[in-house]
Amino acid sequence: MIRKAKVSDVKQIQRLLNDWSEKGKLLARSLSELYDSVRDYYVFAPEDGTLLGVCALHVCWEDLAEIRSLAVREDAAGRGIGSQLVRACLEEARGLGLARVFALTYEPHWFGRFGFRRVDKNSLPHKIWGDCIRCPKFPECDEVAVAVEL
């Protein structure tokens, strides 16, 4: 049920991300941005095509990637969908030869099960803050940075 996203998934991905964005938990993504980065995304979708979860691995630098846009439909929570999506991203990161993966999250303890530890946001390259400028919470970000060495 975990697979790389297809172009035909983009509108469902956006709806799911927008649901969480409206709650202040994720950064909204435009359709244009999602089409541009569709190859970054994994989806959890049963055979009926209903998208229950999504997560992206975005390569930032030669040795660094970000797990972003992790979202699971509320009615599918607690089934391990988010965990499966993060594992798929980490597996891909290892396959790409990346040394480190980070995430910005409100749930740092949840990411701990995958070996992520809190890090100072200032330890991350300034390049990663490009998306933050579009965030309504910028520059008063209340997310926690976590990272794992691979």
C-alpha cells in the first residue's frame, strides 16, 4: 500500500495537506509545487485509490534530506501508516547515500522511535529555510528540529 506518488495523486495529496495546514500543523503546498516535487512523495493508498497518508523525502544537499509533509487522514490514524511512510523515506535516503535526515515537527517524541533526536535549528543549513518564509508563523517558528544520522 506504500508506493511512490503519481501525478494523478497530486490533488488528493494537496487536499490532505490542506486539511492539516488549516489546523496549523503543516505548511500548505500549492498544486504547482506538488507537481514540481511529486517524485519526492510516497503515498499510502489501498487498491481502491483512496489516499490515506502521504510523506515526502526532499533532498537538500549532498548529505542531507528533509522528511516533510507527513500527513495521515484523521480517520486512518493509529494504524501505523505514518510509521510506514517514514520508514520508506528513510530507506530511500539510505539508498541515495545520504548521511543525515531531519524533520521540523510538533511531535519530536514520535520521531524518536526512528532514531531522530532534537537538534538546534541553527545547526541546519540556511538553504532549508526557503519554505519557512511562506509560513504564517515565520519568523516565530514553534516547530522542533529533529535529525537522525544514517
